[in-house]
Amino acid sequence: MPRFDPPTKAEVVPLFSAVLGALTWPGGGPTELQLDLLQSTLDAFTPGTALAVREFSPSSVEKAAAELQDSHLLKQCANFVTVLELTMNPLPAGLEKHAAQYLLAIGSEAKYATILRDTAEEHTLRLHADLMRNSWYTEQTVKGVFTGRGGELLRSKLAYYSLGSDDKLAAKWRGLRNCPEGSWGHGVARFYNVHGFSFPGEPNGIYEIGALHDWVHVLTDYGPSPEGEIDVFAFIAATMEDGRGLIQFILTLALFQNGTITTVGGKPVTIARADTLSDKGAVDHLVDAFRRARQCTADVMGGVDHFALADTPLEELRQRWGIPQKAFESPGAYEVFAPASPAGAS
């Protein structure tokens, strides 16, 4: 990424065969979950091909290098391998090393190799530091400091830790309750009220830059459950022009799939859990998030002024940006859920 560009029918077999080659190592081969994800992706983006991923042969390094000479395909291969490795709980160190060497040998840049290595070696603190260093949120915070918003962002962050509040910021967000019924802003206020979340600027309220993703929860109708978080950040990563959107998705997988991380910024994420994608329907929901993102014409996280659009009807925005309905029923933005397991449990 930036912006998810799925493989064409002609590209599927060489690309996915190379992905399988990267995931086939002396200790084993692709997991059933990884194969399910690839098959669901194939079915969603190349309908009518009647191809079965489980019948593909993993490509050797030589074959993959010959078939994936296009830089776009090489990047897609690395992205697929990265995401699929992060579905594993735990990620075997031998597989991580093999996949990194495979991608390097075929000429594909394993951009986030350090993050994968940290995951495989269970260096949690270093992993968290690498994620934060590469994060779009971090970059936006730095930009805010240099554009005169440093004090506001600091107060927002301190409020997140319940160390004071920012009444002006909180009033701005609470004002969304006054937006027209059915508007994007009113939907965000309802989202916070239904789930009992504090607004940015209020004690325990989410850091304002992090809160931007809540607008996407409402826009795409994904709930704040572990599965909903994976789906919404998949959508965000696939629509962002900034390639660092993928980092936010990787962090979400670390929280809700491979169980590596249970805190963000030193604060526990109470719904963190492993193996969310093993839940019934979760794989198809994730791929459908990518499908919906592929049709979306806007960067709804980093490319729009959310408050300027707060009074705009949600349905108007969905139509304007070409966001289709879900192909599969899943919990919506306002559906309240009960965590299935304690933080960190598998």
C-alpha cells in the first residue's frame, strides 16, 4: 500500500504461488487460516476464475523472480506475506527468517522486516517502539507540533491518561451531538454515547489523532470489537494514500490476532485478544473490508476534513465516495458487544 490494488486474473497464480513459496519453510507450510485468507481474496477480487489456492504449487525463488519482475507485483507479494505472517500466533522465527530471505532473493523489499523479526523473537518493547516510530499517528503528531498544535495535542494525550482535561477540545467533540440526525458527525457522537466512550479532551478520552479512526468506524459501519477493529483498519490501510496506513493495520493485528501487544502507549487495551480471525466469518469480513476499500475513492482517514463534513448525511458521503454495502452481515458501529475473553487470552 498506498491504496490497495488487488491482483488481476492473470496475476493471481504467479503472485499467490510466490506468497506460498515465502510461507513454505523447512518447519512447515501455510496455515489453514492463511490459505483461507488467500482463497477469500481470490474469490472476492477475481470472481468466476474457479481457482483453488490449495491447488497452487509454491514457487521457487527462481520461478518467483522470473514471474514477478514488475515492481507492483513485488510490492504486493511483500504486503501479502507480511499480513499473512502476522496472522500467526506465535510467528515461528524460522518462518520469519525464511520469508525475509525469500523476498530479498526475488527482489521484493520487505519494508517491515524489523517488525516481523521483533514479533517472531517476542521482543515486545522493541516491537512497540518500531510500530510507533513508523506510525502515521506519530507523523501526524510531529506535524501538529510544528504547526502550532503542540499544546493542544499534549493536553489531549494527558487527558487520555486521565492527567487533566482540555475543555475546549472536549466541547468541540461534544458539539457533534448537535449535528443533524443521520449526519456523519451525529453518527460519531452516537458511537461514543452508545459505547460509553469519553470524548477526546475528557479524562480517559482517546487521543484526538487516534480518534479520527472512529469516524471511519461510523462511515463503514464496523463496531469497536476486536473483529471490527481489524476490519476498520484494513479499510483505512487500503484507502490511505500514505503507505504508513499499513502500520496501523499491522498494529491492529498485533493487538487482536497474533497476541503480541496488549497495550498502546503504555495503556492496556482491555479487549486485546489473539486469534480473532479464527472466529466464524472473520476471514470473509476482513477481505470484504478490502473489497469495499478498493471501491472507495477517498482517503477517509488522512485525506478529508472530518469536522468540515460533520453535518453531511452519512448516506450521501457513502454514495459520493463509492463505498458499497457489506457483502456479509457483521456487527455494526452501534452494536454493543461483550468481550469473549480477557486481554491477552487466546
